[in-house]
Amino acid sequence: MTRKVWLGVVMLATGFTLLVAAGIAAGGTSAPKAAHGQTGKPMTLNFSSSDFDYLDPALAYLNISWQFRYLTDCKLLNYPDKPAPEGTVLKPEWSNLPVISKGGTVYTFTATKNGGGCKFNTGEAVTAQSFADAINRNLNPAMQSPAVQFVNDIVGAADVAAGKGTTASGVVVKNATTLQITLTKPGADFLGRITMPFFAAIPHGLAIEPKGLTSFASAGPYYVSNWTQGRSAEFLLNPNYKGARPRNVSKFTINIGTDPSQSFLQVKSGQVDDDLAGPPPQEVAGLQAAGLLKKQLFVNPLASTTYVALNTSRPLFGNVKARQAINYAVDRHAMLAQFGVLAGKRDDQFMAPAVPGYKNSNIYPLAAPNLNKAKGLYTGGGNAVIYIRNRGYQVQQGSILQYNLKQIGIDSSVQTFAAGVFYTKAGTKGEPYDAAIGGWGWDYPDPYDFLNVFFDGNNIHDTNNNDLSYFNDAKINKKLEQAASLTGDARYKLYGDLDITIAKDYAPHANLYHPTFRDYLSSRMDPSCYTFMPIYGVQDLATECFTK
């Protein structure tokens, strides 16, 4: 399977060039056709073996959570309901493209004629204040929001995050239709960052709740009417939304924590329309053999990486030689094989091929472990605690990693959690694990979202961390900050070099492969309406339609 980098830039009136899109232009199965199916019907969905981490705008971070935030959100700018490349190009939603001034540090967002048709399901209007409130709520230290790292270059943001104020001085509501944001320095990826679901419009006065709200108003095409954690959720049409985004499905009913095998049978029989977690990996070959590819089975490459985070804050993997040894000892072929056919591409680097700046470099073995090399680097033994998610193939991957560690003298135990719990626990500083098998896909198309988010130690907080290796090296922090300050080719060259340097010389991860997203829908769903949303790496549920 091949992947190509697709880049789009927008030139604004100031002459300041910004990268606003990069995506996958080949290899997927979601090329749109003219839709002839029926609309206005409900979809019943399963979410096997897991749940949303959060739906709260300041905290939701799993791709499944963002899949539904995409349905409910109204943003300043947004990505259209299209496959790549169109689906990776920012378009006006509530706001027109901003006017950028003062050397790329001041962004002035002005509402479109109808504000994108956005209005909260409660009847509250969406104004510039709705977006200012979202930014300041994210910065509130009580929320412990992972969004902070994406807006810490807004003037005054650091003060709010430190508890020294409640509103960032660089976020100014000029009037109901104009929002001005001032940065401390030019940010080449700022439009991508401010378009993340964290920064969608929120109702005024939304409560501060560190555990996350489960019910709140939304201003996009849909809203969450109910979420009973661990059991079910329901999303309904927002009666006040007057925008142009598709709303083909009348409502979504989700059964949470279902058994994967049972879910597969329910989709096959038409009792359920889709399992959001995808089909069991062992079933994919049979679906392909039955001729269901592009009919009921859809496969799309992801700008994502599956990796083993090696916890550098604990003694065992505080040793760089031990981390490099794991990179030689891990069986990447066996790891990917557990994910089934059409599963992805093995790689030893963190950045995915679709990310601007990616450079393929053969650092560690991809076909089979090199135990001699691993043992030459580390013979210190020890005991490791491994955290994994609880889907069947991930449990098997945990066993493989346990075996790989044993080959170089490290004994280990494996602890299994639902995905939301896994990321909450592993993202808590001081959590007692040594290795964790996680996955990461871009939040927006820029290398900052891979390397700075994961490997700049200045982004480590008490909770909600993405840097599950807790890697913090002053030299690398400085280099990452330098890369973030650059634009164009110089930016991508430095990031591409850093991706290789971090993997080779510091090895905070044993990166495994770049996966695909595989989706199996019931025969009730019309394949002509299937759209893969490349930014969030999931199907766009709002475009679905029905054969009957």
C-alpha cells in the first residue's frame, strides 16, 4: 500500500504563508460516488470493548471521541465532509479565513454571513465569545486539559495555565462577530491547532469539571442527548443548526463495551449497522475473500503510528542502551500480523509517511528481531510492567512484547485496560508502568503534532499526558522548539531529521507500524455514501445513507 503526501497552502492578504493541509491522497477505499441512498433514518452502532474517554470539549482526545465531536462541533474553520485531498483543506465555518497581521502574530477572525449556520441546540447564539470561552476554559488549570500545549503561544495563556488569571490577554472579543488572537511569535501551524475539537464553540458559562462533563449544549449538526458511561450514548439532530454540513442520519444510538465477536455477527446479520472499533482482525481476510471490499469493507491508511512507549522516568528504561535493545528485540512483523490482513506498514519511526517532512530511514529491524544486537546493548535483566488496551489483537501484542523482553533477560507482567482507561492511567505522571503499547494519529497535519506533542518534555503535566515515555531531554526540547519556529522546507527538513535522531539516539519508543482503518458496515448501508475523514482517521458518520 502506498501513501503520498498531499500539501495545500493558503496565502492570506499579509503575504504570510501557512501550511493548512496535508493528507493521504492514495491507497484508501473511500473515493466518493454519487449518493443514491435513502436518508433520514437512524443508525445503531456498537463500540466494542471500550468507551469514549471523554466527550467534554476540553478533555476528549480518543479518535472515537473526536469522531462524534466532529458531528457536534462548530469551529472557527473546519475540514469539509470529504475524503482526501479535499477533506484536508481548511474552510470557513463560523469565521472567514482570518486576516493575519503584525508579522504573523495577530489573527483576526470575522464571522461569515450566517456564522456557518451554527446555533446551540438550547437556542443560544454562537458569537466570538463562544470561542474565547473555549480557549480560556481549556487553559484553566483545574481542567488539566491536554489542549494547553496547543495554545501556550497565545499571549497570556501561560498566566492562565499557572492560575494567575482567568482570561488570556491575547484572546480579545472585539464584538459578537470578531475574535482577535495574538501570539507571542509566529506559528506556522496555528490554524491547524485552533481548528482542533478542543477549541470549538462552547455555551457561555460552561462549568469547570476536571472529570469532564457528560452533558452540554453543542452548536454543530448534532448534539449528545445522553451518555451513560460504560453502557450507551445517543446523538440527535440539532434542531437549531442551519449550516450546509450533511446530516443524513436522523440519530445515532451507540451500545458501548460490546463483545467484538458478537458485534461482528450483529453487523453481519444487519442487527447493528457498524462496530466503531472495526471488525475483529481475524475476520478481515474472509470479508475480503467474499468480495466485500468497497461494498461493506472499507480500508484506509492512517496518518498514525502504533508504538511501545518505554517509560524513561523509571529505572529500567531510564537507560538508553536498554531502550535501544528493545528496539532490536521487538518483533515488528509479529506485532503487525496480530492486526490481520490489510493492516498497515511496519516502520521504526514515529512520524507517519503522510506527515510533511517524513524521511524513511532503516534504523532497526522490521522483518525479524536482531537478538544478538539487542544483547550486545543490554544484559542487565530486570522486571517490567506492561500496560496494554483490551482488544483481542492488542492482548496478543502484549504477549509478544512480553516474550521479546524475556529474550534479553527482562521478566514482565501485562496489565490490560479499556482504551479510555489505558490512556488516562498511562497519561498520569508517576503511574507505575515500564512499557505501554499505544497508538497516535495526527490531530492536524503538521509534524509538530507528532514530535513536539510526544517528545518535548516541557509538555509533561501531572495528568492527561501524551508523552507516555515521559521523555524529557533539554537538547531535544530546544531542537523541537527551533523546528516549531520555522516555516516551509526548513521546518520539514529539521522535523524529518529529528524524527530519525530521536528514534536512533534516544529511543523513547519502539515504534512498530503505521496502521490502516478498517470498517465493516451492514448491508443496510449504501456504500456510495461512505466517506473516510482523513484528519480524524475515521468514517464520517454524517454522510452515511441507507439502501433500505
